[in-house]
Amino acid sequence: MIKLVVKKDGSKEPFDAGKINKAIRLAGQAAGIEEPRIEEVIKVVLAKVFQLGEGKEEIASSQIKETVLEELDVVEPSISASWREYDQNKKA
């Protein structure tokens, strides 16, 4: 089970599924997705993240993000598009 997330700068912090939940929820709201659908998407995506982390105590934040976005592309592309748009605007 994932215990620690390794950030870009090499620092580590405890894994918090709530951060993924919040990010998907915000992206879903921005994409105009109804709350029940957002909840479904969160469950599917978190299951994929936990599957990725099986047998691992540490995982790179970039690997989590990549997995989340890949799964969103399949499950609810409008949410992944909203997430990517937010990322682009944040970097600008």
C-alpha cells in the first residue's frame, strides 16, 4: 500500500487520497459534470491508483498524476481536459 509520495523536488509526504479526490471533484465541477457522476469517476480512478500502488510503499507524484489522467481519459474525458486546462493556466 502506498505510504509516501515522492515529489518532483525529491521530498516525501504521506499519501493522501483526499488530494486526488479534491482535484477530480474540482475538475469535474469546472467541466459541468453532475455530482453523482463525479463520485463514480472518483471511485474508478482511485481504484486504479490503489492498484498501481499495490506492493509499493513509495510512488512518484508524477506517476500518480499520469495514472489519474490516463484513467480520466478513458472514464470521463471532459474531466481530464478540464484538469489539463487548469495545469496549463497554472504554468502560464
